[in-house]
Amino acid sequence: MGCNLRDLVSPEAIELSDLSGKRVAVDVFLNSYQFITSMTGPDGKPLSYNEKPVAHLMGFLDRSTMMISEGIDPVFVFDGKPHDLKMETLGERKARKIEAVSKWEAAIEAEDMESAKKLGPQTAEYTPEMVQETKQLFDLMGVSWVEAPMEAEGAAAVMCSRGEVAAVASQDWDTLLYGSPVMVRNLTSHGTRRFGRVLAAERISLADTLETHEITQDQLVDLGIMVGTDFHPGIRGIGPKTGLKLIQKHGTMESVAETKGFELPDNLEEIRALFLNHPCKEDPVSDPGRAVEEDLRSFLQEERGFGDGRMKRALERLAGAGRLRSASQPSLFDF
């Protein structure tokens, strides 16, 4: 989730119709984990068909067609190769997953299904095979996707700042550190119930956030580094509110360090550059296409056991948006 800036922003609840007619970049990785950890079986493991996971495909089919039916043109962004500075963070995640797998296996062996149900989501993985299946699904649906050179939310933020998309849909607060003018949270979970409440999409303006706190984008990045990001663990004792006061008073991380007596990271400029000048491909995003009903049914129903109800809902949404055609009954648009 990167740097937690929740206490420093003022989200505005929006309806999906507010994004109608707009192209929105969507961070794939965090959404995939949301799907595979929320759609689980009795043992806590993600839903599967013939021992192959399908929760990620169920989630992306439902949420992407929902957006399309609301007039939103999603552009899904996949992570590329992680920067070396993120390896420590990834190593910690892997260690936690290994520990969770061990506990889950012990719960299964003890036939403690209640514990297994809770531990199962912690063992979830979004494997390279699942990534390829997701890309194949998007291709079959005619949905645009890109692979970032590095961080998906970083590339998406650059795309938004260049005007290629109107907003970045992500749960990762680092999206603001990367400079996305508009961030939308809960877009893919809008209308769903979680922890006893119905979630609503929220729009966050970077310009408004900076103006409210009277800081610059460079200072926001310094604040984020002090609080802690995927590229630096942060400074002990400095949270978002304390960090904000310090950066407002002293201006830069160097000045804060001099006053508070902590050591600056040796690679501070490199970390800053990852946020302020994140790599992003120059290639234009492809235009959306139309799904072929027979191909989608073959991929999802015949090969992965999707039910008629789930397929009917998705196909009706695509058809209603003019994004569905039949291979056996071509329309005038096919010529």
C-alpha cells in the first residue's frame, strides 16, 4: 500500500456516472489481490475450477464490465520489473506469506477450518500464469491494458499527468506521491459491502491536497519518504501528521534531519527521482475494442466453469455499451 496519506487528504464521494465518458487507469495488482482474497472457498483458498484459480478472472470480468456499462473506459496497468530498492519490501512480504502458508497447513491438518478460512487469504498469490490469464481476458473483452516499465501506479500517474487518462484508480496512496492529478479509491469495489458498510468511490485531487497544506509536490514526496514507502522504511516516530508539520516548518527532508538529528538515506535523490520522474512508456494506449461472445464463453465457461448467471450479466453489460459482437452473426461494424 505504500505510504499512508489517509489523514492528509479530503476525499470526495462520487458516483460512477461522474466518470462517464472518461478513460481511467486501473492498478491491476492491488485489485487482483482484492479479488483472490475476498472470493474464497471453505478452506480459505481463492475460488478455483479444476484446481486452477479463477477468482481473479471473476473479479476482473465483473468489475470491468461494470465500469464499461457506466460509460467508463478502463485502462488496466500491470506492474513491470520492480526497482532494486523495493526488494527488501518484497522480501518481507514473501516471508510473511511463507509463515502464513505454514500456519494454514497446520490448521488444515488439525481440521480447524475456522482458522484455515482466516489464514487462506494471507497465502494468496497472483502468479505469472494468473497475470497472463488476466491479459488474455482483457484481450478477449476488447479492454485496453499496458505493462509499466516498473510500478503500475507510477506509470499510471504519469499517464494521468500527461492527460492520457482522466484519473488513476488505485488503493495505493503512493499514487499521489507519483504526481497523479486525480486519484480514485474504491472504484472497483463501488457499491459492494465491506465491514458492514457500502463502499463508495472517492475522488482525491492532488492540487487541492497540496493547496490545503501549503506544500509543493517535492515536499509531499519528502513527507512520504519520512513516513515510509516501498523504497524506504521511513523515519521512526514520524507519521503523516507529524511529518506534515515538520515539512511545513523546515521545507525539506534535509532540514528536518538536521533539526531532528536523524540520518538521511544515502540514496535520497534516487528515491525522490522514483516518485518525481517515474519511468513510463511513450507508446499511446490502444483504443478499446469489442468482445466476441463465443470466444469469451469458451475461455470462461468451457475452460473455467463460469456459471450462466455470471456470464449473462457481463455480456448484457457489454452489449448495452455497444462492446459485444458475435462471431457467427457479424454486424455492419465488422466490415
